[in-house]
Amino acid sequence: MLWAPVGFGLGAAAYLELGREPSWTLTAAPFALFVAAAMLARRWSERRGPGIVLLLLALFCGGALAGKIRSARVAAPILSGERSVMTVEGFVVDVLSPGAGGPRLLIAPVSISGLAPGETPLRVRVTVDPEAVVAPGQAIRLRAILGPPPPPAAPGAYDFARDAWFRGVGGVGFAVGEPRPARLEAPPWRLKAAMAVNAFRWRLASRIVARMGAEQGGIAAAMTTGHEAWVTPEQTEAMRASGLAHILSISGLHMAIVGGFLFGAVRLLIAAWPWMALRVSGKKLAAVAGLIAVWIYLVISGAPPPALRAAITATVAFVAILFDRQAISLHGLAVAALIILALEPESAGAPGFQMSFAATAALVALAEAWPRPVREISAPWWIRGIQGGLGWLAVSIGASFVAGMATGPFAMQHFNRVAVWGLPANLAVAPLSSFVIMPFLAIGAALEGVGLGGPFLAVAGWGIQAMMAVADAFAGAAGAQRVVAAAPPFTLALAFMGLMVLCLWRGRLRWIGVPLALAVALWPRPAAPDIWVAPDGSTAAVRIGRSAVLLRPEARRFGAELWARRRGLAIVAPKTPIFACDRRSCVPVGDGPISLALSWTKAGPDLKGLERLCAGAEVVVLRGPAPRPVAACRDRVLLQAEDFAAGGAAELYRRSDGWWIVRAQPLRGQRPWSTPR
């Protein structure tokens, strides 16, 4: 049972990484074959080994089949072609966390200009002006520059379009002008109910911010409702650099504190009432209260994927209590993981699920192996207090260390960040978040609806202020954050299997997992590319040692930073300019190691302009089409619009025999979410 979610999840992850969309026969037939073989082996074979192997293979194929079914269920229209100005009429489903360009709205479009009803996406995500006042549930009309969800910023990087596909988002862009009210027909009841819940969440978040102030209230709203609209970039960066960013995302920590706090409070109240304690099972009644609290909190948080996964895991634990089973166990975690993967197989490729599953498995395995101390009967209270404090400190250090080591490979591979002071920062903040911030936020948010949440929110605000002081202190410490280049993709699978062997295996053979778990950290990094070009050819960067120089620092900054961090590079501005740029293009100057020329206009240069670009560069990038071959470009590497439309982002490596080009689109394959423009 412990290995069942591992096999199922690996199958779902394998489906996501396929180069071509498999047919139904190719996914269903192996699953049926291995299920039948496993049943026959169990019936006719005296050995358990063959049956277990066949069952794990059946689970692997079942994960792939579940991914195929899920992809077909969420299939919806996606915008195609280049971005263009469109008029959108629809309902604001939710106000999402702000991106690099500002606040973002999730809109359920009723109509989009130029699109037939069958071509209209189910959802579009639009960035609006920070001054725009829009709340969930409103019917609006706006003009926006929309296009398909963005492809990976670099070959092999995170695929935003795949995430958008499974969320039903078929178009993204930014508004041109202010959203205006619109008169539309009543929405379907499911959409209406979702908007009503989101409108309640938005009002609650607004009241929390108004009560506590923007500085503390923004973080309180993010921890309570999931809305990060009021969290400043400085606060976000401090939390990341100190290793505390997970506190802002509603996930297992928050669910455990809210559910566990109410569980403990109800059980204590029942125990303090002798009449009730003699007539009901306080533990089971407290489990019901914790279960209700978890699902109410899930609704208030907007049910983001990490919160939903945490709620399912907490539900399995509370249900185990109701059936007199051990609440926290590896078997319970396996059941929860199987439920999550069956409902959302795409979670197998999500960094959040990978990190939460690995951390939870490591913590539960630690809890099962942790020695139980012998309690003194007649020891003085102050000795028991010291022993309890030392025991709590040992457990906190062990839990933080184990969780950090379990999530480390995923953080390095997906986010390319290592918070050097993450362990002491989390140790310092753990008492605040567990005993002050989250409990008082929960009580304050519950009472804020009747205007009585002020005192509790004030206490939570003091805790948040102290937490931010800790975050700022560790973020400002020497070497607080290190950028780590991504290892080859297969090393993450090795690290995952190593962690599972360490957590799930019994006996001394489990230590075989140690070198596998360290694969991401220890594997030699491949050579970094010499040139990076954006997916649409609008900007580029060159590598100089361990630094990256952007040709257009103000354009596509987000994608450039993702690429540089993934390759372990720091973006710098050279003391002596190595490129000269005007309003249409950049050409190399000075003594730069790589001569690269870039034209970022969609129309492309004329013949004279192309000759000028090719005359002084060995690599020429054109966002638009090339007019026609010219003699000056004959021995140059020339990338133009049709190359980016078919191949996406590109990385170029200088070799002794010429330039080697790696493109993003071939690595993505031909999948429903990766159709080239």
C-alpha cells in the first residue's frame, strides 16, 4: 500500500512528459493487461513478489490512464496566433495573486470579439491596472490584448501552458483601459455559486486589511483567504530569502494548525465537562469538529490546489480517528495521496505536490521512528519543564531539518533557490505561526463578520509583525540565498525514489536511498548556454562567465530572470556597454565575447537594416520575418519569426564545429497544451 501512490504518481508524471499524446488504446490496454496479470499471479502463484511487481506496473499504467482521462475532461478552447486586441464581456470569477505586471482577474467570458462561441475559452486571465476596483461576481466589459498561455521561458523550463490547460485557462493578457460594468444574462448556477464564495472571501480579506492595516493585514489576508493582492514585493522577497515563503501559501501547515487547534480545543472542553466526558467520545467529536474546520477553511481559502491536497490529507487523518485507526501514519498518507492523484493526476508534475508529499512522508517516517522518552513520575515541575523544553526543541530541529532535506531537491530543481538560513528562520517562526498567528487569525476571521474580530486580529498582527522581523533579519544575513543551476531532469526522479526508499523501506537497506536522494545536489551541472532568446524573439541575453547580460533589460524581464536562475547565472549590467540599442534593434559594440544582433520589431528590418545587423554579428535574431537572404548573412546564424513560431524559446551553445541550438517546442512535444502557433 505504501508504494501504491508512488507507482500511480510516476505513471501520471510519465504521461505528462510524453512527446506525443497517446491514444486511448495505448493507455488503456497496458492497464487492463497488468491488472489481469496481477490478479492471475495472486491467484495461482505461491510467491508474492511477481504479484506485487505486476500490481505496481498496473498502478503505473493506471496513473497514465488517469492523466489521459483528466486531460480529456478539462479540454477547452485555447486562443491561437499572436496576441491581439479583443473586447471581452464576462464575469469576474476571482481576483488572483498579482503577477509581475500587477493585479490579475480570472474571467469567465460570455463573449470575446472575433471568436465564435465554440472558440471562446472557458476562462481568461487578464492583468489590470492597480487602480482598477473590481470584485468577484461583477459583470464587466474590457478591452485587452489577449493571446494563448505562455510557453516555457527556456527549453526544458516550467510549462505555464500545461498548468493553464488543466485549470481551464485558454487565454492570458493585459487590459487596455479600465474595466467597465456590463449587463449580461444570469450565469450558470455553478459559476454563480463559485463567484458568491469568492466574493465573500474578497470582502473578508478587505475587512481584515482595513482592520489591521496594509502591512500586517496583507499577510493576514493571504494566510486566511489566499488573496495576496496586498502583500508587497519586499515582503515576498524577504519571505523567500529567509525560507519562510511557504507560510504565505495556504497548504498543509495552515490546515494542520487550524484543524489541530480546533481538535485540541474541543477535546479539552469536553474533558473539562465531566457530564459530557462520561457520555461521548471526546476524541471522535473533536475529530468531527476538526474535519468541519478544515473544509470551511478550504472554502474560505478559495480551494487552491495545495490547500485542496492538504484538506484531503487532513480528512483522511480525522476519518482514521473516527474509525479508531492511527491518525498520522504512512498508510494514511498513502491513501490521501492516491485520492489526490486520482482526482488531479496533473498534481504529479506540480512542484507543490511533490514537495508537500515528500515533506509529509519524511515527517511521518520521522514520527514513527522517533524514540518515546520515559516520563519521570516524581520529578519536580521545573525539571519536567526543562525536559519538556529540550524535547520540544529537539523535535522542532529534527522536523525542520528533515522537512528541509526532503524538499531541498525539488526547491533546487524547480525554483533554483536555496535559503541558507531557512532552518533557524523556521525554528524561530514555528511557535509564532502555530500558537499565535494562525489560531488568532482563525478566531478573528470567524468573528469579523459580526464585528468582534478586532482583539484577536490585533494579537495576530503582533505575531505577523514579529514574523516579518525574523524574515527581514535572516533575509539580510550574509549569503542568505543562493542560486543553484538546475540538474539534468532525470536526477529529480532519482532523488524522489531515494527519498521514498528512505521513508517507506524497512530495515538497513533503506540507507541505499541516501545517495539517490542527493542526486540533484551532487550531479554535475551541464554547461550553461552562451545565448538565450525569448519565445517570441523579442529579447535575448548572452552569458559572460557566471553572469548574464540582457539586450533589453526592460522587456520580458520575468522570462529572462527565470532562465538565468535556472542556469545558475546572475543578471548584471556590464561596466562597459557591449551592445548599442536604438528603438528597433541592438548591435554588438566593444569587446564582448559574443557578437549578437537583435531586431525586436514585428515587421522586421529592411534589406539595409538586415545587412547592418549581419555585418557585425555572428548570430542575428529577428522577431519579424527576414526580407530575403543577403550576402552579408550567408555565414551567420539567422533566427526569425517562423523559427520562433515553430520552436519557441531557444538556447545556443558555441562549439568547435559551430553553433548548437536547442529549442523549447520539440522538448514539449505535440500535446493538447503545446500546439505551436
